[in-house]
Amino acid sequence: MVNVILLFLGLVISPSLMASLSVEGTYQGKNLYVQNPMDDEGFGYCAMKVTVNGDIMPVGTNRGVFEIDFSQYNIGIGEPIFVVIEHNDGCKPKVLNPEVLLPQSTFVIEIMTISNQGKLEWKTSKERGKLPFVVEQYRWNKWVPVGEVEGKGGEQINSYEFDVTPHSGENTVRVVQTDHSGLKRPSKEVKFTSNTPVITKSPAKVKNEIRFSANGSPADTRYEIYDAHGNVVKKGVGSKVNCSNLIRGIYYISFDNSNEKFIKN
């Protein structure tokens, strides 16, 4: 009877004496390091057990800093990882380099083409993580994001496509990825010349709206309007812009492949 009571107490009390710390991401070819303090009673180390994708780590945790070596598991580059560190409730281990499980921009462009109608196609390899590709078009003396395509990840060849809305004249396009480092990683540039007619705006002095036209007919275009301090006050795509809520003063507008100044009355 005593043994049964002790076993029952152990089942009830043990969960309250244990806690767990988890970290997840994708395998980038690097290992995790864990700082492992002494437990609150000073008789041993905090971490008790580590599992990687459900498999128990074969090496013990009885030291101040230990390594989780992913080469011991059948995990490929770019595959998901879920680590659980079980530890005593009165202390907490610390993962020293969790960023190694964050996806990195490692894509290699195998081929990239664009048609005169703006159909962008590219093939990549060596994508270690699933990161979006942002499509950028060079206009108004800067790179302008015009769309996004979700990355597929993996070492294999991946194919992508995106329809770019052309502006008149020569168009320059690229794709960009940004990973946890915060740095943009651009592809090479591709160019094409569009037969899209040149778009003009009217009137010169604006009261209620700006209108865009090509060959005498209304025409849609991407536009941005800036105030005198360079702040964007309106942006979008269309054949006209409602300007009735703009205060009087000088503004600058970028549209099609042009930059102009106008006065709001």
C-alpha cells in the first residue's frame, strides 16, 4: 500500500517539478548551443532531456554548455526542426544561438528572363529556407516593390513567374529576398522595352483630381504623390487621383516613368 501511495504522489508531483523550453526553425547546417545552469538546489544541471523532432538526444546534458548536434539525425538542409529541452522548474537553460535555425537567403539564380509584355520567369536552386521573393521594378530613380512570390525552399530547381505591369520605354526588373539579417539580397537585373504608350497627366494646377491619359484616352498607371517634405501622401494604380483632401501647396508626382511637380489650389 505504501508503494502504491508513493507512486501516486510521484505521478502527481513530478509534472510540477519539470518544465520545458522549445525552439523551432529550419536546418541551415549549423548546430545549437545551450547554456545550462545549475539547478536551484545546486545538485546538478538544469536540463534533463533534449528531443529533436521527437527523437531523444543520445548525448547527456550534464555540463554547463552543451551542443545539440543535428548531424546525428536524418535531417536535410531546409527541413523543419523542433527542439524540446526538458528542465527543472526552478531554473531555465538558454539557447545561445537560436538564429541558426532561421531561414537564410541562399538562392542561386539558374536562369531569369522577361518578355516584352512583362512576364518574368526565373529558376533557382539551393534555397535553404522558404523566404518570399519580392519583385522590384526600377522607376522614378529607385527600386519599387511591385509584387511578391512565396519561395518554395529546398536544394532542388524551383520555378517561379510573375506578371510585371510595364511602364513606357525601357523597364528594369529584379527579385529580392530579405532574411533575418535584415539585408536585401537581390538577383541580377533583367530588362525589356515596352510598347506601352507614354502616359501624361493633367491639369498642371490641380483642384479636385489628377487625370492620366495616353493617346487621348484615360490610362491606368502606378503613381505616388509626395508633399514638399518628401512624405508620400497618396499612392496607388488608376487613371485618376482624388486630390480634394490635399491642402494647398507644392507637390511632386511620380507616374508611368516620369516625375513632375504640380500645384494644388
